[in-house]
Amino acid sequence: MSRQPRAVLWDMDGTLVDTEPYWMAAETRLVESFGGSWSHEDALQLVGSGLIDSAVILQNAGVRMEPEAIVSHLTDAVQASLRTDGVPFRPGARELLLDLKAAGIPTALVTMSLRRMALDVVELVDFPAFDLVVAGDDVTNPKPHPEPYLQAAALLGVDIAEAVVIEDSPTGVRAGLASGAVTLGVPHIVPLDDLGAHALWPTLADRRVADLVPLLDLRDTMTGVAR
């Protein structure tokens, strides 16, 4: 029998909100301030990555700062952009969150951004969209390690195998799959083909809880799990 997910676990940057251009602009300014150059292709390396891992890549591009200082600087810059330009929600994200709320399905925001930035984004949603936040500074192992999603499921008190993860990056899809969750890819800046996601949707626009229900059965069919 088809069943609703016990929880839906959301990535933030690129999945819930389109903040990747803010990050890329901040990275470019920072690298250029040290006399280096930073292309769009360089920036794509960082999409979905852990903050310290990203900081090391920026150090290799010539940024002469400690990794923690790089993370703090970029977070400040992106938070300033959010305050100035607003939170650009991805198509359909807000509407799906509302439908999940109406259905009583718990949600978590699982991001490798710092908690302070994640909470800023959550506060700008005009309804209580998330039951909890797991951020980059809440975990020891960033995505693609499964820890962030396993922690979110444990805090919600649900079996990760009964949860749906929504992701836009290869790193995030790998984390969702490694956790054992049903993993839905919604590509944005980078493609998600051939990563093994249980489903790929081009957009969340016009999607509702009813569209998530078949994904658990699809995953079970793909993995040969009997329920």
C-alpha cells in the first residue's frame, strides 16, 4: 500500500532558495581581493560542498585567510545579500512546504551553511515551515557524508528509510542516498544524472504531497525492499 513519507528533509541553497548566485558573487569578490580570478566553473566546484572543504578550495585559489575566517566572511556577505535583495524561493518550494504542513508531515532544513544563516532564511518564511534545522556547524561530517540527514531523522524521531530528501546538488544527492532516505533530485545549476537518485524532477512547481507518496514505493521497487 502506498504511504506518505514520515518526514521530508530539505536542502537549502539551490533547493529551497536560489542563493547560489549570492555565494558565487561573494566568492568572486573575495578571490579578486587577493589578486586572483574566480570563474563560474570554479564556483561550480563548491555547490553543495561542506563549508570548510569550500574554504580550502578558495585558499588554493589564493585567498590568504584561515578556513574558518573564509566561512564567516562568505556567510556575512550572503546574509547581507539576503537582507538587501530578499530570499528568492525556488519555484514550488514554498507551496510544497505549505502542503506538507497541512498534511502534518514533519520537515527539517538540512544545510551545510552556518546555522545563523539558515535561521535567517527560516525566519523570512511567512509561516512555521520547518520543525528543525541541521546546519553545517551542527555536524562533524558534511555532505556527502550521511550524518546531516541521519541526525535530522533522529531528531525528528523517524526512520530515515521512511523519509524523503530533496536535493539539488550531486554532493547532496550522495548524502541522501548514503543515509538510506528516498532521495529526490531537483537539479538547478548542475546536472544530477547517473547519480542514482530515486527520482529526478525538473522543478517543484505544482508538486504536492500526493506526488511524494509514490516515491517510497518506487525506491522499494528499485532496491528490492519488501514492505
